Amino acid sequence: MNTPFDPAAVVAEFIDAVSPYDPHPDDDPVAMIGVRTALGEGVFAVSDHVVRAMCKALAAYRDPEDRGVCVGCGGRHLDENLHCRDCGRLHGILGQVIAQHAARVAAAEAAQDPL
Ligand SMILES: [Zn+2]
């Protein structure tokens, strides 16, 4: 996943993959997409069909680290166990079971040992 890749080449490949399905291939381009990195650069004149496909692809992307928002603190850094790195809250079924168990233990202790 961390091997270097050329973003301009990736954009060119995306355009090549989507362009054959453009229902109006003879229409003028509606946007210019420019990409320049240390590995390469390119400027692409793209059709309405292609720019819409790019926007859909970008809108559909979710970061692999994106596991939602913590209901406790609103933080966005839940680890793979749905454990909030910001406030420590556990999410998901396991987190709910642990929270309910802790509440029962606390209630039982309070009943046995009222202050
Ligand atoms: Zn949190």
C-alpha cells in the first residue's frame, strides 16, 4: 500500500477507464484537471461524464481509519476495536456489554455498601 505511485498516471488511467462510456463523446471538455507531484504531472481536459465520475468516486471514498464518530466525545479516532483514543469509550456490542456490566457492578456495590 505504501509503494510510490504516480497520481497523474492514476488520473490518466481513471479517465481511460471511464471515457469509453461517455454518452456524448464529441462534446467539448467542461473541466481541466491538473496534477503535479515529484513523480510526474499531467493536465487533462475532461468531459462532463468523466468529471462527474471523478466526483462520485471522491464522494464515495472513506478513509480506512474512518470508523465513525465517538458518541462520548465526538472524536473521530476509533481504533480497530472501536475504542476511542480520545476519551477511552468502547463502542459496538462489546463496548455496550462492558458498559452495562460495569453499571450493574456499580449498582450492586452501591446496594451492598450504601454511603
Ligand atoms: Zn471519545
